[in-house]
Amino acid sequence: MKFRTELNIKPAPFQISPFEGMVFIGSCFSDNMGERFRRLGIPLLTNPFGVIFHPLPLLEIVLKALDPDFSYSAANLLHHENRFYSLAHHGSYSDKSEEILLEKLNRDIGFLREGLADCKLLCLTLGTSFGYEREGRVVANCHKLPQSFFQKKLSSSAVIEKKLEEVIEALHRKNPSLKIVLTVSPVRHVKDGLVENNRSKAQLLTAVHNLCESIDNAFYFPSYELVVDDLRDYRFFKKDLVHPSDIAVDYVQEAFLKFVFDDKSIKVIDELQKFQLFQSHKVSSENKEIHELKVQEKKSELKKKYPKVEV
């Protein structure tokens, strides 16, 4: 007897090494996935501009990063009550000093520019189609500014698809061999309402599938369906009943590994996971020094075997 509708995912028509360079950007689900790889010592870049849920401001940042001559200036900031804000970025991008904020913005776009130039895999995780517009543009974050500054709007699948197409074509002009994985976050935006959340996700799913059917080197990974349809139980969510639990994210990561890596690379991941468990193993105080020596020995072995590993 079966109690779940399990999702069988075909591997992507490409395979990469975990050390070839990966970038994860978008919703907090990108953070979750990226953090798991980072803990294993795999070099990658995750959300250098913080979590961004709506695809339009996220994709605008990517376009700016692809322009080597672009840098942020005072024209990109909003000044309100003795503080400067970048509405195009995460809520942490505000400061009383215009100079400090611009320095941070230009430093971080440099990180993204460098990461996109070197990576073999870019994973874009889209969170919601609902956004807040100011002066005709969807902002990344409202920074708790007055509600009268913004107008809430649902972006259509056609608008999102057009922007995705523009950005993916620009990425491939810069890096023709880049593989782009598109995914929709399973995190539900219940503050918008459950019906509204489903409308929002539908716009994202439609845009992404239309794009993947029409563009080479862009591929859909079903993280949304793995949580919402495969696991499909509140046991696999945190107490807020909105965010997937650690077990659910582990399940999605395992599927993602099989989607983009070959068997040899998955064995490397297994080896790094075993080291992570060994390193974090709790030992008594009298055995602590011996355990630390063994950890350092194993680190040296891994670095010799995999020069790019960051353990």
C-alpha cells in the first residue's frame, strides 16, 4: 500500500562537478540549499544581496551585475527621515550614511559579478508574484517604510517570462556554457492569503515552464512539487506551517544532487557529509585533543584529494 505520491525526477541533461562553481540566488529556499553545500566545504555563492522573493527585482540585479560598467549611485537610493534605502535589495540595505550604503552595494554587486563569471551552475529560486511597486517598479523590500509609498500588484506570468528570457539570454552571452536551473520556492506566502498564494505560485510556474520549453540551457527543478505534492504533510513543515522543515530541505537537496551531479560527484558529497558528521561529533574532554588531531588529519587528506574544498 502506498501512502505518498512520490515524484520521480529525471536527471538534468547535463552534469557538473560540485567544485566547478555554483551560484544560488532568490528566496530563502536558496539560502537553505546554499548553506547545506557550504557546510560541506563546497565553494559557492549564495544570495550576496540577501533574500529576494520577487523575480523582477532579483533579475534586475543580475542584469546590473552583468554590466561591467555599472555601479550604484545616489540616484539608486531613497532618502527618508535621515536614512538612505535601496528598495532594489534586501531589508538590510539601509544606512544613515549614503557613502557607506553605496560602498556596501557596489562591493556586493562585485561579488555577484565575479561569481556569475566563473560559475557553471546558476540556480534561481522564485518566491512570489506579488510585489510592491514604487514609481512603476517592483521593489525587493519595503524596508518598513510607509504603506502609502507602495502599491501592491500581482505580476503576470507573461511579464515574468519576458524578464526571465531577457536575463537568461544576457547570461548566456557572457557565459555560453552556464547551466541555469529554475525552481519555485515551496515556502507559502500565507500573509497574502492562501488563495492568493496559489495564484502567485501559478504565475511563477507558468512563466518558468514556458521559458524552459523555449530556451536551451535552462532547466526546471521541482522543489515546489517535492514539498507540496510529494511530502504533502504538515509534519514536513516548521511550526509556522509555512517553511519546510530541515528534513524536507534535506529531502529536496538529495533530489537536487541526483538532478545535477553524476554518481562520482555524489560519492564526493557523501564523503564530505561523513566528514561533517565526524567533525561535529561530541567527545569527552579527555578525548577532545585526540579528536581534534584526527579532524585536522582528515582535513589535510580532503584538501589534498579535493584542492578546492573549503573544510
